[in-house]
Amino acid sequence: MSQLTYVVAYAAIIVFVVAVLKRIVGYITNPIHVRWELYPVAHEPGERASYGGSYLEDVEWWNKPRESSLINELKVMIPEILFLKAVWEYNRPLWYFTFPFHLGLYFAVVFIGLLGIGSIAQLAGIGPDAALISAVHAVTNFVGPAAFILTAAGGLGLLYKRVTDAELNNYSSFEHFFNLILFIVTCAVAIATWLFIDPNFSLARSFVASLIAFKFTAVSEPLFLVQVLLVVLTIAYIPLTHMSHFFMKYFLYHDIRWGDTPNIDTPKTDEQIGVVLNYPVSWSAPHIAGDGKKTWAEVATFNPVAKEEKEK
Amino acid sequence: MSRKALKINDISKDTEKLSSVPNEDLMPLPWDIEEKEWDEFPEDLKERNVCILDDVNILPIPNPKTKEEEDELVNKFLSGMKKLFTKENNWTFLSMLETTMEHCAKCNTCSDACHMYEASGKNEMYRPTYRTEIFRRIYKKHVKKEPLSDLRNGKVDLNWKTVARLGELSYRCNVCRRCAQTCPIGADNALVAREIRKIFSQEMGITVPELHKNGSMLQLEFGSSTKMNSLVVRDNVDFIDEDFSEETGVDIKTPWDVEGADILLIHNAGEVMAWPDNIAAFSMIFNAAGLSWTLSSDLAAYDSINYGVFYDDVQFARTAILHAQAAEKLGVKKIVLGECGHAHKALTVIADRVLPKPLKIPRESCFPILRDIVLSGKIKLDPSRNNFPVTLHDPCNVTRLMGIIKPQRDIMKAICPQFREMHPHGPHNYCCGGGSGFAIMHRNNISEWRNKIAGRKKIEQILNAFSDCRGPETPKYVCAPCSNCKGQIRDMIERYELLEKENMTYSGIVELIVNAMVDVNPGYIKWEEY
């Protein structure tokens, strides 16, 4: 059983990585899109960011140096990522449940990272009495249970909302319920494992060390193995669903909502425009006159109702 | 079926109407007003077009007469939907559309941001996610072909009624993108409304006549959706020059086709017909400031409208290219857009990645130039001439979609002693209700719908902005620097008799500037004229 768990764990990690890469590569290999920014754009410098202004407020903006403020961007990004500010502002009743859920997941990511550090230290022969590793273990012992409890509690709250709130229920599909139940069950098993089998996560650390070292060390605790299976399957599952927003949000914000880069002195953009204007158009409406062979450049410069000059 | 408990799959049901918004559901306004009931659809309209969504018909979808015609509607829609998800046919918006399809958490955080949802008394049909969720379920099952899609994502029966209702429903959104602004993930439900419109136009050839046949096609044929050709528009502007020279005491000469001028100014040609004082005001200000500028009489170059922005990428590109070609031909240094919001966004922002390199003439808004003129002291201004309450409507395309917020306010603060903001404003403003082309539509119940639902939040904002000076004894001015918004606000002022009851008028920003110019005869703004 434990050997199979290792195999499933490796497979799940591969699925996770491939699925994440597939989504990212799929996005970045899409052709250039038109500008569709939405203000406020966070990286605007100075006071403009505060009132939602843009460089387009300047006369002959193209002759002015383009400025961008990382500080202003972080001022928006950090509260949004850490505290889900948009939900707080626009959907407070949901925030009370979705915030602990997401905070629990953030803790879970930190927890896995700390387990990784502890495992590497273990493999390197650094004992738990070393000051740094001791601190890592102490934080792990706090972050792990916090992650399980917050995610489970937030997940239960979200499940309750999706079942009882008619407005939300109307838009909730089987997948929503399945996802939430998967998280709740995974965290419930993790809590039980922590309480009854692995209170200081030494078993978990050893399992991760074995994974890293490809050792396939046998594990005899069935509940622990169930927990590992649930965790790795959840990790593999996340990027296959809408929950992939946790990393795709980067593109939705930076490339679309805040994608305000003008096409001034940008040869790469000109080149990309040249590519898309040569795509064939096959829209069927008569006024488009796209036959699947004519390009966007041809269709866009074709006037279906052109009058002769003399008729004007 | 309760209108508020509408289910996603109700869109496909064999019912006479999907929903309706009775007067008792409407969001209350700050004063008592008697709302009319919806007029019944005329029989010939019901015979001709599919009228099964609610009490309004905007998109004229021909009624299918046979099973074959019903199937054809569905098949053409699916064919268009498939093309919408190909890079060749939809490189313009594919990234935004795919990410919205894939990553929306269906948390409904965006709902309360929608002015139509609020104004309709939270009718489910107007919830920004309603049409998107229908579209998404069809996409996942029939285009993406996800295994067990009905189970995983939820079910929508795809039949001709689903298609017809979804098409009509795509015209229950102003595409103001206020909903997108609130999305924690960055999904864009307003975009989906526009993408559905594209399927109908670009694949099925079904379009709103005001936008297509009498809109973008007239612009491509005559040069303007007003049907003015270059000779007519020049004649009209000459007449405006003459008329307003006499009235203002200032010699107005609007330059045409000046090669090598610094600025090609492009007006919305609707101004020439409906608000000639706007055209004259620009000419007076630009001349007084000593700018080198011109209008162009080339095809479409004297009309900045680009209705393609509302429904069709190809029509959009065609119009944008004509605008840029005119500028290139004259050899101007830049294009400046007059007071027209969607023209601003179309040519300055969206066309930025459509225009090929030879047509990359810099483009900018008129507001920063006007701000610089006003603050520079180049023209003498007397703010006391504008000593009446003024509020500013922010056109969505200029503010939320371009971030041009402060220049207009700098002008207001300089020349309008009683300027007051609406709340919220700037990038968080509410649409006037005429956005995405509705302002020019007046068929059957459309005007009533614009006033009752689409514009309801805006009229509430306007009334609230003037809450300290209600009544006809105080003249009030709504500054709406956008042709489309002006049309909508004009209609609401008329519908709610606000000129009579509140002595309220509306117009643009240049009219306020000219009204304050000391070299101009007093009284440029006339309350009774609009």
C-alpha cells in the first residue's frame, strides 16, 4: 500500500506540474490581443493610482517617459492576494467564509514548504536540535494544524453558503460541491492524522524525505497513507479546475486588466500585429466577406459598401 | 415562475417570456414618479421577430417558421461559437474570453456592481453572471466538449429559444464593465455580452439596425452614420460657423483638410446634427488658443463613431483604419477625439493593436488639451458666468476604460463655482444607461427600457447631486462630455420632465468653457434649447 502511495504521489506531482504548465503555456502562446485595460490600473505612478487616472491624462503622452510604480502595484496586489480585498469590499457575507478558506490554503502551501525544508535537513543529517531546524519544526507545528482547521472551517462555511443561499446555489454545479467536499474531507483526515498519529509531523517529514530521495520507505499507518493520497490527489486536481485561478490570476490582472502598454516604439508588438493581421478569417456573415482565405488585413481594408469617388 | 428565482436552464424553456420587470420591482428613485407599464409588442413585430425574452426587442432575430429554420439558428450559433474560440477568427479577444470561461468562481461578487441588476429590483436575468453562465455551459459541452459536462458544470438545453434569448440578452448590458472591476479573479462578464453579439453579427448576420445597417454600414458607405457625405457635412459646419459667429460675436472659421496641421480633430457627427453648439465651441476654443488644427472631409474621418466597438470586430477595424488613413493622408501630428466616449476608447486604446505600423498616428483625448488651454490663461474666462450648480457625468469609456479622470475636473473646478460630484464617480461611475449604442435606439419599448432600467441609476445619481437645490428656481447643468451619454441624459430629462420641474439641462464640457469666455456674448448655454 505504501509503495502505491509513493507512485500516486509522484504521478500527482507530475499531473500538477503539467496541468499548470499547460494552462500557462496555453495563455502565453495565444496571439496578441487588443488592449482591454480597466481602471484603476495599479502600477500608475503617484497620485494617479489613488483616483484611477492614467498616462492618457497628459497632452502628447507618447512624448513623455513611461513610468510605472511597483510600490503602487504591490499596494493593490498584497491586500488582494493575502486578504481577498475585492471580496471584502463587494461581497462581505462571502468573505467571512472564503477568507479563512484561502488563508488555510496559503498556510497549507507554507506547511508543505516547511516540510520540504525539514526533510532536506533530515536527509542532510542535520538534527532537529539545530537552532534553525528547530525553529522550522516549531513553525510547522503551528502552520500545519492552522491550515487544516482554517481550510476545513472555511470550506464548511462555503458549502453551507452554496447550499442555503439561493442566489449562490443557482450558480453552483456538482463540481463546486465536489471541490469543497474534497477539501473538507482532506483537511478532516489531516486533522485526525495530526491529532492521533503524527502530532509533530515527523511521519510526514520522513515521507517527504523518502519522496525526495526516491527511497520508497514503507509506512505502516493506514490513516496517514489515506491522508497522503487525499492531499496529493487534491494537489493534482486543483489546476484541472477553475481553481487554477490561483496562478492564472496573474495574467488576468497583469496582461488584461492592467495591460496598458501603448504600441509606441515596440517593434515586437508591431511584429505580432503583423502576424495576426495575416490570419485567415472565416466568419460567415455576408458583410464580413471572409472566405477562410482572406486575411484580417484584407477583410479590414475591404469596404463592403464602398461608393465610387464620383458618386460621393 | 418567480422572476427573481429564475434558473439558468429557464432560458431554454418553452414559455412565452423568460422574465419581466414590473414597476413595483423597480429600484425606488428619490422622488415620486409615475412609471408607465410596458407596451404590448405589436402583432406584426411578434410575427416578424423573436420576442420571448422580456418586454423589449432590440436584436431583430427572424422568427423561425419551420423545424429546419429552428435547427439552422442553433447550428449557426454553434458554428459561430466555435469560431469565437479560434485564434484565427478571434485573436482580438480570445485570451480574455478563455480566461473568463475557465476561471470564474461563480461567487456573484460582481452582481451588485451592475446598475441594471440593481435598477430592475435584482431581477435574475440582469445578473452579470446569468448570461455568462448560460454561454459557459454551452461552450463547455458543445465546443470544448468536456466529459460529463452537464454533471460537472450544470446543464443548459440548447434549442432555438436558448439561442434567441441569449442573443437578445446580450443587449441587456451596457458593456460598461463595472462588474469586471469588482471581480476578484479578473473575469469579465460584460465582455461575454459583446462576444455573443459578435457571433450574431459576424457569423449569423443578425444585427441591430441602428448599429449596423444604419450605423457602421452607413459610415462605410457615406462617411457617417448620420448619412451626411463630405459635402453635406462641410455645408452644415459652414452654417454652424456662420450661425454661431452671429450669436457669439466671435468670427468662427472651422478649418477643413489642412495638410500638415498639428491636430486632426474628429467629432462625433451626431453633434453636427443634434448639438451644433458643441462643434462651434470646439472651433472657438481651438482658434482662440491658437492651435494648428483641422477637420477632414475624407470618408468616415469627420465622424468619430465606431459602432463596431459595440458588436463586431471587423466593422470596428474597418472604421478605425479609415480614421487613421485620413490622418496619414493629411500628415497631421496627431488625432484628437472630440466629446465622444466610445470613439475615445475605440481609436486610442483598442485600435492600438489593430493599426499596422504605417497608420500608427498618435491619438489622444480632447480633455487634456482643453484642460491645458483653460489653465494656461490663453483664453480669458469668467467663472461667474457659470455660477449655477453643475455636476459631471463620467462616460465609462473615458474614465473606467481609459483612466482620464482629472482633466475634466480641473476644468470644472476652474470655471464652475458650484461644481459638485456625483457619487460614485471617476472610474467607479455608473453608466448613463445609453452605453454600447442603446442611446440611439428608440424602437418599440427600447426608449422606455433605457429610462426605466438602464438609466435609472444615473438619474438617481443626478438627482442626488442636486439634492441641495431642488426645484425649478435654480438652473442646473449636467455636464456629459460624450455624444452617446448626452443623448441618453437628454431623453431622461425629457421623460422625467426635469427641465420643467427642476430647470435642469445638460450638454458637454466645451459649452461650459465657451459660456465662460469673456470675448463671447454672454448666454452661450440656453436652458430651453436642449
